[in-house]
Amino acid sequence: MMALGGKVDLLCGRAGGITRNSGLDAACSVARTVGAIALAACAMVVAAPTLAQAWPDRPVKVIVPFPAGGSNDVVARIFAKVLGEKLGQPFVIENRAGANGNLGAAAVAAAPPDGYTLLFTSTGPLVYNKVIYKSSMTFDPAKDFTPIVEVAKIPLIIASNLTLPAKSFQEMVAYAKANPGKVTFASPGNGSMGHLTADLVQTNLGFRLTHVPYRGSAPAMNDLLGGVVNINVDFASNYAPHVQAGTLRALAITAPKRWSLLPDAPTLSELGMPDFDATGWIAIVGPAGIPVEAVGKINKAANDFIATREGIEALEKQGMVPVGGSAENLRSFMASELEKWRPAAEKITPE
């Protein structure tokens, strides 16, 4: 292209130096313009890979749509540190809780699709909140997010305190049937996964508990330990230490298989609900349309960590099962989870 430009300048220069010819001058002007456009196009083609490879060139914001200190937040901070080390820029956690995760998720959905704002979240905002809060949600999880990677799965637990006369799941069901409405169960919030799971169990087995929704796992846990409520249905990780210490009972685990941290706790499949699976999960997504390069780099860095002994132990310490996988796997999984939870979510009345 430089050679072409030189020849045009040489020819036009000579022509101009010999005789002023308006027709030739016009042709030379067109030739120079075409050459300039071609040069600019070549520069863009050459520069494009360089720009793509530069991501990230500044800090990346990671929004956690739940309060600090919970399992979602703890794992997000572990991965933020790892991603920062692997990709060379800080990944900065910002807790933006509210509306069962919708507040933080909405902020990410509305963020510029440049790869510098991510969402690190559990199931609700990416799946069943769409059904529960359909009149107030400002985003569509299927359309407004770019799936990046599923990090881990989280079993739920049905736990009771020692004041409940029932010492097993079967005894609890029998006691609840004999005392309708007397047994209370807490969840981290109206429309939370604990709430939906408890409703599914009650519908399947034909008994009713009185729901006491809280604003987060911590206050629900405190009131269970204090005897204010009888049962909690929540992510299992926070409850394992109390069960191991003998201050709470693990009546059942909602995952398909027994949980390694509480191997004596039976699954609901063993207790009369074949193939029952109410397992939470955590994933990383970004706004719709973020660069493919950013998706690929985050996905690879996360998968690489999940495959290490350090990564496995970090997740298992939080009571989670490592997953990983491709961005497309997460997209398909999100769609299937919506259909799975839709019937239960449609019965929930938002606060």
C-alpha cells in the first residue's frame, strides 16, 4: 500500500510539474483519497487483534447482589483474587444487595458491554426471579446477560433446632401433619431457593409448615439457633458447623447425592421423593454483548482454578461442589433451570 501511494504521488507530481491538467489533477485527487482509505482500513485490521488482546487494561468491577459475608460473597472474593492474579488487573467486589438479588443484577444488565462489569451470583436473579418478580423486573436473564462460567453447585439443607420434638425428617413430617401450621420454617427471603424448595417438599408429601421469611441467611440462622423458628431451609454450607457441633439437626439434604461435609444426613430421594434435586449454583455472567475475548479469558482462568487442588479445596470448604465448563453449557443450563423452577415460582407472591 505504501508502494502504491508512492507511485501515485510520483506520477501526479511529475504531471503537475510538466503541465497543469484539470482532468489529471482530479484523477490524482481520487487516487490519493482511495489510497488513504485503504491505508486506514489496513491499520484497523492490524490494530484490531492488539486491542482485543489488551483486555483487561483497567480494574474490573464484580457485583455480588447479596450482602457481604454470605457464601456467595466469600466465593466471589476468592475468585476475584484468582482472576486478578491470572489476568493482571484487580477484580473489585461491590456488594449491591436488595430485591432477592435483582438490584445488583439490574445494575450489571444495564452496564456497558465492555467486559469491565461482571455479576457473580447464585440462582435467583438468573432464573426464577423472572417469574416471581415479572411485574417489576427491569431485565430478562436470558436476553440481558452473557453467560461466562458456572462456578459451583450448592446443596440445600433442611435443618431443625433441638426444641423440635421430631428428630428425623420422617418424624418432622408426621408431627407437622398432626399439628397443621404449628411448625415454622425460615428461609433467607420470600422467593428464595429455600422458600421454593420447602414449598415443593410440602406439596409432594402433603403437609404444611408456616413460612417465616427473613432478609438473608444470617438472621434466619440466628433465630433458628435461638428457638424462634423450628426449621430452616437454606444453603447447607452455613449450617454444617452447627450440625457437627450438635446444636442443630440435619433432617435432610436436597441434592441427589449425600453431601461430603454431612455424610450422615439423608437425601430427600432416600426419604420418599425419588430423583428430587433442589441444588443451588453460582455463576459468573456479564452484560449482553461483552467481548468474546473477555468471556474466553474469564472462563479459562476460572476453569483452570477450579481444576486445581487449591480451587477444589476452596470451594469444598464453603460446602460447594466445583463445576466449571463452557459458557454455552451455562447458557443451556440456565434455560433448563428456568423451566424446572417455573411451576414453584409461579405460586410465590412477591413481598
